[in-house]
Amino acid sequence: MPDVMPLGNFLPLCFALGLGTGFLGGLLGIGGGVVIVPSLVLIFDAFALPLGIREAVATGLGAMVFTSLAAGRAQWRRGALEWPLLRRWTPGLMLGGLGAGTLASLLPEIALTRFLGAFLAAIAVIFLTRWQPPAQRRHPGAAGTTGLALGAGLLSGLAGIAGGNIIVPTLIFFNISPVRAAAQSSALGVPVALAGALGYAVLPSVPLSGTLGALYLPAVAALALGAMISAPQGVRLAHRVPALALRRAFAVLLLAAALRLISKTL
């Protein structure tokens, strides 16, 4: 099948997907990978493209660089970014993200998928309750933050998410409000998605024009364009929604992501 034949309908679908995930990214501080990756798998199949889950993860990470840039810029313009915290998280996130591409080819996919699904489900259940961290709990120091960021970067790159599903609940665990956590996560999505995408870009490509390693560049461009248009609108709404409602909306999304991941392994 010729490489370019599906693109007439393929790119508008990716653009629409980018619009939806960009809005979610701006609202909840996530990159949208929990929606992008399974959607891309279905779209690749529908157009008979020789691309699989690895390419969906890589392509989603490539698009999430731009989603996070748009959302992070909107948060910066609102004065919501906390630069000392961002500087402490960034090195570990990038190191973990860079290693994800290599680990993705070594670890059993079913075990990793089940672990991540169970982890997200546990966080979702906690967030749906009225659980609150002890008032005296504070964000860890440099060494603790580096360890958390390294783990978040690895998991994010392996699962094809920009880190928000892990970073946001972690920050809330340390008594950072949901709105503040979403703001920082929006910006931190840039280094983790960029590092993850670079890790996948050096892997062998499938025989299809437009690929860079495991990234499918036409889809990256269409997804990114849609996300950059809609992400600032999600940020605007995030600063108007009550913190409890934002927390519960995030929990529902986490639970849906967890169920999707676990169902893939059954």
C-alpha cells in the first residue's frame, strides 16, 4: 500500500485528537498520552499503517512536547509557575525519559502495563475520597526530588505519557494544591516528553516514509497543531474550576486510564 494514500483523512483525525487532548492537558496538567496512545493505535489500524504500540507511544510523546509547551506558556503568563521546583524536577525527568526508549525494548510489556494500571487505579481511588496529606508533609529535598523525577520520567516514557498522571498526584501528596500541581506539571511535561521522544527517535524505523525512529512525523505535526490551539483554553478553565472538582476530574481520568491499561493485558 502506498505510504501517502491514507493521509487525506488521517491528518484531520489526528488534528481533532490533538484538539481534545490539548484541552485536557491544559485543564489537568497532563500531556494527554492516556488518550493519544490508544487512539493512535486504533487510527493506525484503521488506515492499515505498519505502525504499532511502540510507534503510538513515541508519536504521542513527540506531540506532547508541543502540548506541554502551549500549556506551560499559558501557565507562565498567569504567573503560576514555581521555577525553583521546576529546576529541581527537570534533570531527573529528562534522565528517566531518555532511558525509557531503551528499557521499552527490554522489559516485558504485559508486566509493565499491569503495574502502571494498578498504580494509576490506586491513585484514582485515593483522589475520589476525601483523603488529605498530613499538614506537616513537605516537598522532599534535592536528592528525594531527583529520585521521584527519575522514576516519573521512566514510567512516563514507557507508557507514552508526559508525566502529569504521575507528577500531579505526587505533588498533591506533598501538600501542593491541585491547581498549583497542574500548573507545574504542564511545564514539566516539556522535558519529560522531549527526552522520551528523543529516546524513541534513535530506535530502528519501520519501512514507512515520514518516520524518525519510532516517531511518525505527520501525526506528530497534526496532533501538535491541534493541541497548541486548545491547550491555553484548558489552562484558562483550570483557574476557574474549584480545586475539589479539578481533583475529582483528574481522578476519573486516571481511573479510565488504569482500566484501559489493565484491559489490554487480559
